[in-house]
Amino acid sequence: MEKRMINLLIIVLRAVVAVANALIAVLELIRELVD
């Protein structure tokens, strides 16, 4: 049971990191477009 919870936490953390990376990439694109 605990192992499943830990796996879920790892999946959620990976998803959060992926979303953060995507947001940073989009922000950099917007910054280049604005310049």
C-alpha cells in the first residue's frame, strides 16, 4: 500500500516538473516574440 502511494507521489512530481518545464518554455517563447 505504501509503495503504491510513493509511486503515485513520484508520478505527480514528474507531472508537475513537466508542466513547469513547459510553462518556462512557453514564457521564453513569449519573451522572444515580445522582443
